[in-house]
Amino acid sequence: MKEIKDKLLIAKYSDSISSYVHFENVSLQMFEFEKGELLIQPSFHFHSIYFLVKGSVNVYSIQADGRQFVTGVKKEIPILGDIEFVTKKKPHLFVEALENVVVLSIDTLRYEKELNEDVLFLHSVIHSCVDIIQSVQHDQNFMSIEEKVIAYMKYQCDDHILRRIEKTSEILHCSRRQLQRVLHELVEKDILIKLSKGVYCFKN
């Protein structure tokens, strides 16, 4: 993570979040995260609100057996840290940069009073929390294996290429046979191309 102190750049991105918060009442900082870097992680207190203004992040948890459970992918411009702002508890999910990411940040300890009095911001937090609930309701437990495969390749695989059948079947909570059947069907539908044994990519 590195701080960006370019005032013109901060002002430019500030315009993009004007419908989320009255930033005239708070001081904004800008940070950049590299691909693979964690913006938020469990067990560490998080006292900021992040507005994702460039790039996308993956939101996931780690199950007891060590497997990653993807709960959603967020793109411009979601709010990060909203649940922690409301509950005052430590995060329970990881937020990882899928590419180079830029956020505008508000210190929630310093500006807690101002944020709690900002109706626009509170409405934004409510909408963000509703989106999270809807995402959870439509998580992998409610998705077909085909939907899981496509989402996994789009948001999790380097270069959108699926390379490890066994590992992928574990992540998507299906058998190797089920995954291979779905991959074959996606190839038949001209959605995927089989590059080699166990390696698939999108056709377009």
C-alpha cells in the first residue's frame, strides 16, 4: 500500500464519490494497492471507509479446511468497511486486490461524528449493506456449477484461464467429475476453449 498525495488526482476522484458522502466535512486520503495485496483482513481492526475508485477486489473467507470461499467481487465504486463502521467489530472477510486498486479513504475514528450525521453517507451504507445481503443470498450455494465456473474464471483465474481441475473442484465445492462435465458442456456451447488437458479459457 502506498499513499498518493496528488491533490489534483484526489480532487478528480472525489467527484466520483460525491453521491455517496459529503466529503466537504471530512478529509480524504488516497491509497494504491498492488494486485494480490490485502486491503482488509480478519483479526485486524479496520477504522476506515474505503471508496473503491479504480480497479476491482475480491471478497472472500477462508474455511476451516483452508479452502477459499468467494463471497463476491466488487468493482467501482463500492464502499468497503461499511459493516465494520456499523458494528464496530473486526472484519470477518478478506478483501484482496484483483489488480492495481485505488481507494479514497476516510478515517472513521477521526470523523465518526461527521459520518453519523451525514444522511447521504448513511443512506449509502444502508444500500451497500443491502447489496452484501443480496450477494450472500445469491452466493455459491444458490448458483449452478456452470455459473460458479464462469464466475471463478472471470474473477479468480489469472488471465481468465482455468488450469487446475482438482483444486478448482475443491474451491467450487463440486466433484472432479461434475466439473469436467460442466467444462465439456461449456466447450460444446462455444463459451470455453480447451487449450490442453485440464486447461480452459474463454472463447471470446
